[in-house]
Amino acid sequence: MTKIDTSRPETVLPTPSHTVGPFYGHALPFPGGGDIAPLGHPDTVALQGYVYDGEGNPLPDAFVELWGADPDGRVPQSDGSMRRDPSTGGFLGRNGVEFTGWGRVQTDANGHWSARTLRPGARGNSAPYLSVCVFARGLLVHLYTRIYLPGDEAALAADPLLERLDPARRATLIATDGPLGTYRFDIRLQGEGETVFLEFQ
Amino acid sequence: MTLTQHDIDREIAAEHAAYEKRVADGAPVEHQPRRDYAPYRSSVLRHPKQPPVTIDVSKDPELVELHSPAFGERDITEIDNDLTRQHQGEPIGERITVSGRLLDRAGRPIRGQLVEIWQANSAGRYAHQREQHDAPLDPNFTGVGRTLTDDDGRYHFTTVQPGPYPWRQHLNAWRPAHIHFSLFGTAFTQRLVTQMYFPSDPLFPYDPIIQSVTDDAARQRLIATYDHSLSVPEFSMGYHWDIVLDGPQATWIEEGR
């Protein structure tokens, strides 16, 4: 059943996914979850957006995880995203000098999220992007998408994923310029302007 | 019209019959729930209607999704995996030990990765401000744990048996007792959030969330096994639950999947 005999590969089958439900807020989000960029780093980008349902209502009970390469396109290998204080059991926050590349931010009561990370560098054949994983109450299996940053049209045009998409859908993966130098990236789970979600095989 | 358990039972049965027919007609076994599963009403406006765009990872081994964020000793404290020791007093409830291995699809252990859990207390109440269930909070129980898997991919938690709780989706809706798990693999594509259940819970047939896994064998993989060898004498009952992460990973390509 749930004791798996690894000598019998036919029994090694995936554990099904479930929704995060409504009550993860005291467990998964952590202070500084979106402060991924080391303090004062010149390649810092600020990202923000909303998560919407099929009726255009923002979700107050969703969270996103961001995962991206460093500005040179290298995969971060540092731990320490959720550094802890062994004396109190609380959170210390990131140390401000290392880059883990990963963060977790929940939407607020308005369905809005924000994070600061480093502008990712290109890897392989792809234009630079951040990988995004979306979780929410009501979502039985998390959803992957990507945030591409605007600007380098030649790189975006050559991206193997973007070039496969029709223009309207392609636009859902490219952040837009937001206020105060931020990038805006909204996630629409369903309906008009539905974000392109990805499946890896 | 108040939505009743009977209404939901009929919808669950219809979804199950439709799945069985698909498989009988030659469709593949579905290890995962469909995101569009109406008996769980919250899914109705929160599932994409467009099919996902498939990325063949063998075409580009450089994808950042084929790597995983790192977690280490700095990210946990020593008592994070013992939910009974996080307050001054002992929580109320049956103490349990929950342990198992985190594996990939090839059966290999996933080492040094973060496992996060959260759960209701023994009365079926979460220490969460928006929780409306009128059951007692336990000042000695928060219900949050973390650990890193060891070199065999093994994790280990000490906690108390969570209670079932009502959740208002429909009249007399009750969730079977469960522990939420959040897991990372060696690739971001293997990310998993799920729930572990306990053997022989009478609420299984009524719960649209566990029934969203329409494949009978897949649903069984969410249910821990009682394991007497994990029970600690004079202390706790033991449950064993192995977890297998889906999703492609970089090493599969090297091995010519």
C-alpha cells in the first residue's frame, strides 16, 4: 500500500496531489519569503500582480513560488531561504548576501502578491524567465507557468516556448511595466486572458 | 436549495463511473486528480479551461525547472519535526509517529530535501484565524512541522492524531482526518502538495477531496499504513507513508528515459 518496495518498479507509482486547502497560512508562508534579492543588488527586479479566478475575482487564498537562475544564468545552490532562529524557533529572514533563487509569497486580502528577486540570466535555448508554481484553495493540482521580462524582443522571439504560442496567449507569459519601476504579472486561472500553464514531460 | 451530502454522493459516483468507463475504453490510468472536479465546488472557477502547454524536457536539459531550490540545516530547527514539543505544555490527543521515504519515480531516495506538514489539532481545529469550526484550540499545539529527508530519503515526525472536521461546502460535510504535506524533489517539476490520511476512515466515501482522485489504486496511495514497528513503547502509535514524486527530472534524460 503505502510501504513501497523499490525492488519492484511497477509498484513505484506517483502519490496524487491534493489542494493546499484554506488553512496553510500559519504553516507555509514565512517572513521575507518574497525578499529573494540580496540587499541592494543592482540587478534586483520587483514583481507584482494579482491572481484571478474564472469570474475575474482576485484570490485572497493563493500563494506562488518563484524559482529562477541568477543574473549569469547559473542555478542557485544556496540554502537559507527560510533561515531559523534556533533559540526562539522563529524566522531570521534571509541573510541579505546570498541568493537562493527561490521564494514563496501569498496573496493578500486583495489577491495581490509581490516579490523582489534578481533578473534571471538566460540558460540553454530559452529567453530569461522565472519559473512560477501556483497553489490555491480549490486548485487540486498546482499549476506551473513562467514570467518572462519585457525588453529583449529578439530573445523573446527566439524562445522555444513563446514561439509556439499564438500572440494573445503568448502575452500572458510576459510581464508588463508596472508603477515605480516594477513588473506586473497577473495570473488568470480561468476564462478570458487565461494564463498559459505548463506541463513537463 | 441546500446542497446535501446525497447530492455530492451522486456527483462523486458519476465522476467515478465516468473515469472507470474512460479506462475501460482504453484511456490511461490517471494518477492525479483532474483540476476540474465539480463535487469539490471550490475547483469550479479555479481550474484552467485551456489544456496545459507541454514542455519536453529532453529537448533542453538547461531548463531551470529541472533543478530544485536547496534547503539546509539553517532552514529548520531541531524540534521542528516534533509537533508535541513546540510549546510549554503537552498537546492533547493521541501521540503518533509518522515516517516514510521520499522517492522519485525510479524508486531512488530524495535526499536532504524539505518536507513541510500542517494539520488540525486533536479536536479538528486549525490554529488559523480564519478557521470557523467551533472546536477548542489547544494552546500547546500549532500543528506545523518541517524536516529534511535523510540519506535514505526518510522523514520522521512526532505529532498528535488530527481530528476530522466540518467544512461547510455542503450540509454535514466532514473532512476525514489528514495531515497536509508539502514536498520538493530534485527538480522543481516534482513539486507536490498533498494530504496523508489514516487507515479505514469512515469518512472517505463522503469526502469530495479524497474522491477527486478517481483512480481507486491511486487513492489508496494517500492512506498511511499502521506500522507497529514505528510505534514507540509507552509513547506513540506509528504510521508509515512513502511518497513518490511525479514529474520529469534531469537525470532521467541522462539515463535515456
